[in-house]
Amino acid sequence: MKLFHTPLLIIYVTKPSSSFLITRSSNTRPLTTHSENPINFAGTGPKRLVDMNKYNLPIDDIQSQWTAQFVSQSRERDDGVYLNTINDRELFVDVISVSLPRGGMGNATPLGISLQEIAGGRSDGVGITIVDALIPDGLVYGTDILPGDVISRVSVIRRKAAATTSDDSDDADTNTDNAATMTNFSETVDDASVRTECLDYDATVAALRSLLTPPQSNDERLVLTLKRIRRKPKIKVNLRYPPSQNEPDESVTLYAGENLRLGMLVRGVKLNDPLAKRFDTKSGGNCGAGGLCRTCAVSVVNGGNVLNPQKVAEKQMLDDSPRWRLACKAFVGWGMAEGELTVRVNPRQW
């Protein structure tokens, strides 16, 4: 066992453990947590409507799925080495942010995290170091941090209050001994952070040590940004064909954020109702997912709550058929929820 210990930091490297699954601790302390989505789930909406911990994985699966890759610079992030999952078809990397007080001056609580290096050995310090366990009575014990998470960034937020005085006299010739004074209070926020993503154990410890110095005030907060592998929510889509097509009903599985038309197309299901007319020209023809031809319209039998709400244009086009949806404008997994959707294909032929 490799051990590192300071008054502000307790970190261990341990052997892998397969005796437990990831669960959320019921212990609580004053903290603020929120989740962000690092990959494009555009069709799932701005808010998550379910407890995302239901999509957590067993620790053994997490250890075998973490990988790192170099990413070129883009508008979303700088170039560098970032975490990813090997099976990015069924899994995704989520972001968890945990904010909590550090404790008063001279009374700092040890961080209390057991870390395990699962990839490393390079001379440049690049690697993957995951959370193995939380130490009882440590600062982060009982928070949303779970075994298998990776600490990608650590920030310390310090708020500093300052008082200044100013002359409140309206008469510039007033004797300074009799002039009124006003005290003004202001607050500044000092946010110091260090990136720890894709570092081996030694580099991770060094980065944490550089930031976790003794608290300088009584209201400092520690913000840990973590990355976590979760499975993508699944939506079972049941397809019902009109009797005239003489095709057996079938079911396909889509993942949250997938477009209904494109998701079925890549799985070999093509929506092309020959009886449909374009909304703009009132003639036939496929618009290529432009939302104009209505050839991809489906009738929702049940489970419509797993779809994104209709926008104004789609509502207007299907005003005479309120149960219909344009598959090219429908996305499954609204709010990152799982579920089952049943639709009738080519509804004009029923």
C-alpha cells in the first residue's frame, strides 16, 4: 500500500475492490451538488428529471472502462488529455460538482479520500487515478463522491470583506475635523483551482498539495469537480405496422438524446409514408429530415412522455392529428428518463 498523509490531505493507494457496487451514501452534511452533461444530449432538455444515480455502474465495470485521449482545441475546451469511456455507445462520462465548507481557520478537516491509480507509469505524469473509498470523518465523507469517480478539478473559493472610508461632506471648504465620513464595505472572491484530470497518483497528490493550504478565512469553500461513468438511459421503441404492409411488429432500443427518425434509420427501419404530402408544396417527396414532408410522421400510442415537447412549427403541421409526431423532430429520453414508447408507423395507412 502506498501512503501519503498531511494534516489537510489523507490519500491511499489500494488494490482494486470488487466487493461492492456504487451507491449513494445516506449520510449528509451542508453541501451543494449539481450535475452537468459533458456530451451532447441536446434532445433530453435543459433539466434532468430523474435521479442520475440509477445509471451508476459496478466498480469493476468502471475500472475497465476508463480511458484517456488527446483532444484538439475547440470552442468548448482547450486541447489536452481528457477522460472518456471505451464503450461510448452505451456509456457516457458525466460531471458531478460537490461544494462544501472547508472548516474554520486552524480547524481544517482532512480531505479523507482513498485513491487508486489504474493507469500510469509514464514520465510525463499522465495517467488515470480514481476514487477508491472515502475515509470516515474526512471532509468529503457522506458527500456525492463515489468509488470509481475521477477528480478532474479542485477549487478553493475564498471570500474576503474589505472596509473603506470616504469623506461624505458636500462642502469642499468644510473643516476636516467636522466632516462626515462614510464606511463602505465590499467583498471580493478569490477562486484558486487546479486541474487533476488524467494524472497519475503522484501528479494528482502534488496538484492537491499545491492548492489545499491551511484555510485563510472561516468561510472558505472547497469545490470538487468529478467525472463519473454512467450508462446511457435506454428507451424501448415498439413499432406497429399497418396491416396492409404485412410486416411483423418489432422493437428497437434507442438511447437518451437520439433522434427518433435517425435512430430507427441506423437500425434498419426507414420511415417513408408514400401517402404523405409536403407541408410547403402539398406535393410528394422526402425533405430529408427538414420537417416539411411529413413522411416520417408516427402516431404515438403510448409513452409520449419520453419524447421532447413539440415546438410551434411541428404543432402547426400536425394540428389536425394531435397524437402524431414528426420522427425527424422527436428525440427520446426527455429529462434523461428511461421508458417505453409505442408508435404506429405510416399512420395514414391505418
